Amino acid sequence: MAVDWGFAGQVGGVGFGMVFVLLVILAVVIWLTGLLIGKITAGKAEVSDNKKGD
């Protein structure tokens, strides 16, 4: 049974590349979620401060 090392390298390379692509996508999604939560939290803080000032 012969091993096609070219195909094995291709499968390994695509798999390795896919891991990094998914990690980058995950990092961007987490970063965007943090920005969104920060803006929502800041908006609620402004509303609370305005009510206290009345």
C-alpha cells in the first residue's frame, strides 16, 4: 500500500489552514461582541445618570 504524500500534505495543509481561519473568525466575533456589549452598557449608564440628575 503506497502513501500519496502529496495528497497527505495537501489534506494536512488545508486542515492546518482551516484551524487558523476559524480562530481568526472567532477572534473577530468575540471582539465585535465586546464592542457591542460595551456600547449597550455605556448607553444604560447614561440613562441611569440622567435619571439621577433629575
